Amino acid sequence: MTKKKILTTTIGSFPKPSYLPISDWFDSARGEEGMNTEKTTLEFTNYIENNENLHEELFIKAAREVLAIQERVGIDILTDGEVRRENYVHYHCRHLKGFDFKNLEHRIVRDGAYQTKLPAIRGRIEHLGNFYSAHDFSSSQSMTKKPVKFTLPGPLTIMDTSADCFYNDRIKLNTDLAETLNQEILQLVQAGCNLIQIDEPLFARQVEDALLFGMDGVERCFHKVPNDVTKIIHICCGYTDRLDDENYIKADPQSYFGLADDLNIMKIDQISIEDAHFKNDLSLLDKLTDKTLIFGVLNVTKSRIETAEEIRIRLSEVLNHIDRDRLIVSPDCGLGLLSKMQAKQKLETMCKAVGTL
């Protein structure tokens, strides 16, 4: 009997081609200074005010390049590399009323792991109605016959990547942000996208908030989304400040255990977690019996290229806890910290390993 193929995917970001007119968090993270959120935010604000819509052909070229790399190495479910975004969080926020991207506020974020100046919330959050996802998805999906997954930031993660100067009520802010995401997702569904991923890395850092109102927020994001659309949540433990940084404080991987029972009953279909940066206690998988698992096997914060054999061994252990038809293999998180060659080599190795199972 032929074994069912184990699918592969990517999570979101990809290293931006140098010809694009915008940079992102990861471009500065490859330099001596490390990730510079403030600089990237202000540069993108200036770009929008002076150059928006002038470089569509370059974004199309970049998306085609990123999709083609994934296709050539054998990825089954593609992402567009988030090539149009300065980062995966603020791109959505720029389409909302209530955000100030000029007068930034100093904040310590990610449970003290990072401090910077962030966009400020200075009024009630509402969607401006200039929906972006349908256009971005349709453009990318037209370039390939393989399915393209679309990614958006979750409410809790947006809250930790902005400065609240208005609400002082995390539950209310979570609800209003979720409503804007729901509006965006419904437009995305109308455009034909049936693989939609909400990124909530803050769940791993703020377990109590995730349980209290974060999961409700994600379910609100998917309100009225048809059953035939695959609803995905990605929960990683955070990027490092720069590639090969040994000192950055990532979230505690044991957080997954605190979230598992509630994740298993959420109205979602797939859960994406990281495993390469650290090794999970695989009894975790025994608690996630009702979901498909997207399992990270590539460390996106390290330049070292994994071997196919070490990935194969780890996945063989995983298959002792989960049926292969509920397993999808991916990197831990987005590939933005890496060079294009490193990203390609890591994905090639991953697909080679999966092909042996």
C-alpha cells in the first residue's frame, strides 16, 4: 500500500530581493546593529506617502521569484514571502483607522526581550476599507498552480507590537483588532483563498492572556468563514535579534503545554509550532488529537544548514505520536533572517528528508 505523501509548507517571510524599494525588520537584523524596528517603520511610512503604487511590477517580480524557489525545491503549500510588507504585523495596521505611524512610542516588548519605538494607537480601531489581502493573494496565486497560503497577524501579537495610548483595555482592543482581521479575511475568502494563517507568537509568551481572550480573538478573526477554508494558527517562540544570536530570550517552549488543551478545541484546523530551535517533549502531540500539526524542523535563527538525516530522524519520532495524514512539515517560522541561498538550501534539505518518509 502506497503511503500518503506528507505535505510541506513555509510559514511566511522570505529574504527580500535587493531590488525592492522597501526594507523590512530582517534587513537591519542582518547588519551589525541588529533588528531596527523604528528605522524600518519610519522608512516605510515615508515610502507610502511618496511612492505607493509606483513599484507594483517589482513586487510582482519578487513574489514570482519567492514562489518559484519554493516550487523548485518541492514545497507543496506556498507563501508569497510577505514581499510587500515591512513586517508581518504593521502592514495590516496601516490599513486601519486609529494607528499613528509618525509619532512613535518607546516600549519594551516580548516580555522584556526587546525594546524599541512602535506605532501608537491613538483612537478607536476600525478598518479603513482599503482591503489589501484579496489583491496580494490573487496576484501571487496567479503565478502558480500550487496553493498559496495567506498570512495575517493575530490581535494579541498586534497589541504587543504597538503602543496603546487610547484603550487601556486589552480585551476591548483585542476585539476591535479581531473585527478588522475578520473583515480582511472575508475579502480574502471571496478572492478564492482557502488556506488562511493567523500568526500569534505572543500566545507562547502570554499564556494567560491567550487563554483569557486571545483564542476568542482568533476565532473572531474567522467568524463566518466557510468550513471548506483551512483555518491555521501559527505559534512560534520568537525571532532572535540577529542571525546566530545566542543571547536573545525566546519564549518558553513549555508554553505549548499550557495552551494545548484549549488549542485542541478551538475552531481552527491546523496548529503550527516550532521544534528545531529546541526539541519539544513529543507527548505534547498526544494532547493535540483533533488538529493537523504543522511541525517546524528548520531553525530559522541559525545559519547552519540542517542535514536531511537529522530531520528524518526527528520526523520519525514525531510519527510515533501523530498519523502522517495529520502532519505537515515546515520551518520553525519565516525565513526572513536568512540569505536567499541559506533559505533555499534549508528548504531543499527539508523536502529531501520528507521524501524519505
